[in-house]
Amino acid sequence: MERCWKAVYTYLIFGIIMLLIYEYSHIYELAIIYEIIFIFIYIYHSLNYLGSKNTIKFIFLGYFTSLLIEIIGVNSGYPFGRYYYTSLLGPRIYGVPYAIPLFWVSIIYFAGIAGNFRLYSVPFLMVILDLSFDPRFSLHLWHWIKPGIYFGVPLSNFAGWFAASLIIMAVIGIFIKFNKYRISINGMLFYVLFGYFQALEDTVSGLLKLAVVSTIMFTIILIIFLIIQFSVNKKILMPQKM
């Protein structure tokens, strides 16, 4: 188990190196390569954390549920708003790149570990992440037909992210029982560090105000996680009543 977390943290270190290379080369495809590596890191970690059977279920259910939501979103404007994907992410089906659902699955998995796979907490953590990276990704990977007030992103997108994450987790939760998984300190730590890395990417992309907002958001999340962990430890240390 520790080995798979070491791989996850190594991914963040590798990301910093990639950012330094990007700073001098400005090759945006490096960001896509980095996201592809993230998918493989997710699969490796999930095989160790959930096991092969649940990993297959998670990928299958998460992929096709998010794909359906994205197809509806691209072609109708619901629930995210009107947008379209650029050609950078490769082949598409009904306007949605085949790779996009894999990103959904990967991100919701790590948000799930941080939120203990609770149906009420994972969508919230997903929205926080999207608040940090959607304005940046919409510069190159997708574009909003009607830009919104949040760094060019419409507020409907974040409501859509909450709804989509809720649906995806609800579908996955029907077939995978997560109640046996305890609160993961590594999961919470990685989520926060991954969030700070998003802020760093925002900075490199020239979105300095967004970087400040991202840093504040993930610092608040860190404080919340610390409070949760303190509460859990306190319950463990409390003597049981006879």
C-alpha cells in the first residue's frame, strides 16, 4: 500500500519538473502527457487500493456514466453550459473525446479516497478541483460558447460538476461497497497537494488571480481535513464506557 502512495507523490514531483520544462518550451502537449500519466497512476493505485475486481467496476461504470453525461452536455448545454472540445484531446464520439471520461474516473477516484467515498462529500471535493483547473483547461482543451463570470467559466458548469459527480458516485456505489474503507490520511494529503499543484499550474499559465483563489480554497480544505482527522483521533483515544 505504501508503495502505491509513493508512486502518487512521485507523480507530483514529476509534475513540477514538467512545469519547469513547459516554462521554457511552452509546449502545451506536455500537459496532456502529464494527464495521461495521471490515468496510469490512478489505475496502478486503484489495483492496490480497491483490488482488481473493484477497479474494473469503477473504470467501467465511471467511464460510461461520465461519457453519457458529457455527450448530453456537449450536445444540449445541460448540465454544464454550452461548450465544445478542441482537437488537442484526440478522437471524439458525439463531440466528446474518448479520453475525457478517463480523466473523470481518475479525478473522482482520488477525490473519493479523500472524501472516504461518501456520496455527499465527493461531489463537493470535485467542484473545488474544477474551480481551480477549469478556467485553465478552457484556454486550450475546451472553450465556452458563452463565457461566464468566474474567470471565463459559467457558474452553471460548477453546478453541473456537482450533479455529474453525484450521479457517477451513486452509480458506482450501487456495485461497489465503500463502507469498509477507512478515512485515508494519505488520500486527504494527496488531494490537498494535488490542489496546490493546480494553483502552481495556474501561476505558470499566467492566471495569477486564479492561483491565489486556488491556494486559499485548498488551504481551507486542508484545515477541514485536519479538523476531521483530529476528531477521529479523539474518538479513538477516548475511553469506552462500560
